Amino acid sequence: MAPTSDDLLALAERALTGTRDAAQATAWWERQLSSTPGSAVTSEAVSVEVAVLREARVGTAVTTDVDDEGLRRALDAAAGAAATGPEATPLPAPAPGRSHDGYDGSAIEGAPPAMGAGIGWRAAAARTAIVSTRGVRAYEERSFGDLRVRRHDAGGRSLELSATAVRPGDLQADALAEEAAALLGGGEAVAVEPGEYEAVLGPWAVAEVLRRVALSFGGPWSPLADRLGQRVAAPAVNLSDSPRFAATLPRSYDAEGCPRQPLPLIQDGVAHRLAGAGTGHALGVGGAGGSLPEHLVLVGGGATNISELAAPVPRGLFIPALSLHGAWVAGRRGAALAEGVRLVRDGEPAEPAPNLTVLFEPLELLGRVQALAARQRTIPPPVQRSARTASATVAPAARVAGGLFVAGPA
């Protein structure tokens, strides 16, 4: 039987027994189901992370041995790690978080369903309690379903589409597989010369751009700290971190039990706010790992479909999806893999092109946005590790007037 809120809060409190340092304990229960062709896995565990702050540094330790002796060892290990751990900021004071409708018990009932070729499915549910010596006592329940479909054609082209939702039953594998097949298409791929192109980006490509943009809005060293109030993107761009938006995976607290606050990041192209101390976006206890907006929502525009976005483009590319290719640094141009690419000729998606390596700087690309589709899609990050930290990006398709450079075939 899954532990209750009282069970987990009591467990987190026991984990701090005897400490004389500033400390935090996070206790969580999680059950996960996953399914790929020929494989189905179910896992369930209760875990505790103990973090100790000592002389402005933080150390952490995680254990699944949750009896008194196991918790004592974790506390001692965290205290020892603090001697050489990263620099830390003080723990936050307690504050109430906003409740949400982000938990669906059916996410973890029964066995994983069988999946067809090229389809991966995952569901998870978590209950999390956070207790600190500062007085924080936070509790939250979250769940998600994650669906990924990968398609290939005979010429070696590929495309992966993904979707996520609080309720796994809302995800339709057959519909997403049909969409992936339609977008990938077929036929002999034509070469694409290196250079800068106008492009129509599918929602999956836009979501990857936004996840790269988010790095510039996180702390503690944001390259936009001196540009708040200045234009950093096209006027059509309105981007926020919205942890309670209906289409995302709602969240009440960050890693420190600080209430997650909505943040308007870009309004009408102007940089507005950053994720930082006290905004509820901490990635680790004591500020370790900095802060990051993870529930991104880009407001849609007036275009009804891809064809309408492509209509003004005499020569360009349609790129349904982008995926990370190598390391990215905030504010710098990086490389990505473009999949399912088609040429755009005289305002119409045309011949298929091979998978491409493309270069872009995320904020520069947002500065080239000319139009956005009305429909938004809810898209998970490349890896969704846990229900307690799950995130999503809500994005429409977009047309950009340059700023995307083809380096060559992938």
C-alpha cells in the first residue's frame, strides 16, 4: 500500500533526528510503469534524500533504507559531504503552496499496456514530503504519462514525436503514430545546401528551442540579468513559466519546498523576470544546481496549420522536431539534430530532406519569429526521470525568418 502524507512527513522528520545543522529531508514514494515492444517493467520504492548545510556548503545523501539506522547513516553521509560540497544559500522559510489537479491514481494501476513497434510508453505517480529545520513541511502528489513514437523511412530519415499528460489515459498512441508517419512522409530525400534558412518549426522543434531559452532565464548567473525590460525576442513572443497551467504537469513546490510561482519571462518580446531565489524554481537544496523555469508555456498565434505558416515562405525548410546535439551554453549558438525535414517551395511543404545538423542561438531564433500557430502541444523533455520532478513545455508551431543555419547532413 502506498504511504500517506502523514507517513511521508513523519519519515522526513525522522531523517533529521539528531541534527544540529540546518538540514532538509525529502521523502518520496514513487511507482513507475514502462512499456516498449517486447518489454514491460514495473517498479516501486520509498526513498529519502537528506541535505545538510554546514559552513555555507551543502552535502546530500539518498537512501532507500528507511529504518532508523539507514536514516542515521544518510544524515551522517550528508554531513560529511558538506565539507567539500557546493556553496549553499540558506534554506527558505515555510510558505504555503497552491494545490493543483496534477495527480491521477489510475496512472499506476494495473500492468503496462503492450506497445507496437517504435512506441515507448511510461507512467508514474509520486507522493513527496519535504521537511526542514527552518520549519518547512510541504507535501505534494504528482503523476504523468509519457508517450514517444519513432518512425524511420527507407532512406534513413527519422522522426520522433512525444506527448505527456497528467493522466496517461489521455495519450493516444495510434493517433501520435499516424501523425509521425504523415509528417515524416516518404520519397527520395534531396540535398540541402549549408546556409541560413527561413523555417517553419513544428511544436516539437519549438519546444526544444524554448528549453534552450530557459537556460538564459535561470540562476544564479543569467546572461539576461542586465537586460530585463529590454526587447530580447519578436513582439509575437509571450513566454511564461506557468506551473499551474491546465495543459502542463502542475507543480506546487520546488526542491526546497518553496512554493512554485508563475513567472512571465517574455512579454511582447520584452524580457520581464528571471527564475531565482524565492521564486520556487530551485533545482537542489541550498541552491545547489541553480534555478530553472521548467513549465514553459508559449502563447499561440492565429495560424490554423503548418500550410498557413509556410504560405509566405518562397524557399525554406519545414522542421517538425529538433533534438539536442552536444552541449549547449546559455546565450551561445549550438547544434541540434533536425528530423523529418522537408523543403518549403513557393509556400508549400515539398520534397523530403535528410536529417540535418542545424545551428542556432535560441533567443536569436525567437527574435526571428514571424507567426505562431493557434494550437499548442504539451511536450515532455527528452528524458522524464521522475513524477516528483516531471515537467512539460506547451508550444505551438512557428515561422522564423532566418536565424537557423544548416551545417550539413546529420
